[in-house]
Amino acid sequence: MKPAVRGFRWNWILNARCDLVWYIGSALVGWIYVALVLFLPHGLSDPLHEPLATLSVGGLSLHLTLELLIFASWAYLVDSPHLWATLARTYLDPDEWQVRRRQLLFAFVWFVAGPVAVLGPYAAGTLYPMRAETMALGGQLFFAFFRLGAYYHVVRQHWGFLQLYKRKNDDFTDPQENRADLWFFNLSMYLPIVLFVASPGQFQAGFVDVELAAGLFEDHRIMGLLHRLFLALYGTALFGYIAFQWTRWWQGSSRNGPKLLFLLSVVPLHYAAFASPLVALFAIPIVTVGHNLQYHRIVWMYGQNKYCRGEPGRYRLTPTAGSLLLLASWPESRTPKPRESGPKWSLSSSPAGPYTTTIWTPKFGG
């Protein structure tokens, strides 16, 4: 009998250094945020709003809170430049207007969705008397939709990278492997949200009561039963996938090293982002910052290949493009305020989000 040859395939998208730093290692920045959220407010009675320090410059004082530190550092240093990178690859690229003009124009509808959802109930309230809580429901629903959409956008990019690593390492030949990757990836990405919703921690974090704490029978609660059920499902998926990979390796089937490293970088982070009430309030920057850094590298490579090696003088910055860049740099507020009633003003409904999701879907088989 021929002995099994166990090993790993190590074919990268760009090269080992770039992939490990930008595509896989970028998740480490999310872990830095987790550490900051857990350790900086230690001993504070109000970890969100009590100042960690006070900066005084020219007679002006700035209270540096945990909320300000996390969201400002993420939004201004990483996420807003990521929006510029998106514009460079979409609205500011004349070739994209030739290929995807209809998609680019339709994406502007998302600028209308937010104001309609938030202000619509208040407009209706001028005609038909409503409770303040009812009129605030539109904003709460849009807020939940936007955050879930942002999370879905991040997950789709992760799926795109996983598909690329499968293609680079000839990892599509085993149907069982493909099913295992599909099921494990989706369960490991979305079950942490379900576990959080089905846990008492959501009330401590100030999220809306979804009535899962109601009694089912005797001392059993719907929330407790669902949480144990989904936790068991998560554990089954995790250990089942590890056992599957180990069995395939033991049988002599070489494993896809970059794919497994990528999963190792993102799966624990997404679980940790919803593991405690305080951390969950910062889940979006925690899971998104790595996605932002990945996208910076993607667009940098795209720009190098297109603009530095193409026809000289073909692409140039026009006054219209410059104006769009100025508009894109306008500050936007993404700090969550789950329980406040009334209109919430935000410029977060960027049309680039749904558009770039469509970029990832067909190219990477997601």
C-alpha cells in the first residue's frame, strides 16, 4: 500500500508577505480594538462616556472617551479612506461608467432610503396621531438594516478571499470539502449575531427588547433555550470542521494552508465581537477594520495595474471628480444610539456599499 503523503499547499493571491500582512493579518487590528474595549475602561462606572483622559490644547478641552477613541480612530484613519478607495474604483473611474452605468446610477437610491425610513413616520405623524415610540420605529429599523447590511458586506468580502484561496490552491475538486467550507463559513460568521440576540447581554448593551425573555413553560425561557441550541450548533460546526480537516489530512489529502490561516484569522474575531455586551457595541469597527485594510490593498494594486502601467495621460483628475472627493471627505457619524427616539441624522447610507458587494459576488463565486 502506498503511504499517505500529508502536507499543505501554500499558493498565495499576491505573495506570502503581502497576503499575511494585508489579507490575513489585518484581522489583528480588530483584536487590538477588542483589547482596548476590554481593558481601557477598567474601573470606570460609565465605560462609554466617562473620559479616559482629557486633552487641553489652546484653552480647549477634549474628553477622550472610549467611544470617541474607537469610532474616531476607525472612521477617520481607516474607514473614510476606504470610502475614497471605493470611489476611485467606481464613480471616479471613467471605464466603470461605460461598463456599469446603470448600477452606478441606481446605487444613489440608497441616499434616499435613510431619510425616508427615519423621517417618514414623523411625516405620517403630522397627519395621524402616533406615539413617539411608534414614530421612532422607522429609524430603529433602518439602523438595524444598515448595520446588518454592513456586516453582510464584510462577510461577503471574506467569502471572496476564501474562494480565491480555494482557486489558487486547486481546492474545488472535492464536493464534500466545498460543502464543508460553505456551511462552516456561514455558520461561523452569522451564528455569533444570533447568539448575542438570544442572550441577556443585548439588554445590557441597550439594544431593543425582542421579547425573547418571555416564559415558555415553568422556569424555561425562550431566550435561554435558543441560546443553548445555537451555542451547541456553533460548537458542532466548529469541531466538526476541525475534525473534517484533520481526517482529510490524516488520509493523505494535502490541506489548503492559506485558506485555513484566513479562517483562523476571521472566525474567532467575529465570535469575540459579540461575546460581551460592551464589545458588541463596537462590533462594526472591530470586524470592519480588517476588511477596510484588505480593501485598501486591493484598490492600491488595482490602481497600480491600471493607472501606472496604462496609457499616459488617459486618466486625470477633473473638477467634477475633485468635487466628489471633497463631498466624500465630509465627516459622518456612525456611533450607535440604539434606544434614543427621534430622527437620527447620518450620512452613512453610502451607495458604494451595495455596489461593491455586487463586485465581489460574481468574481469570487459567492
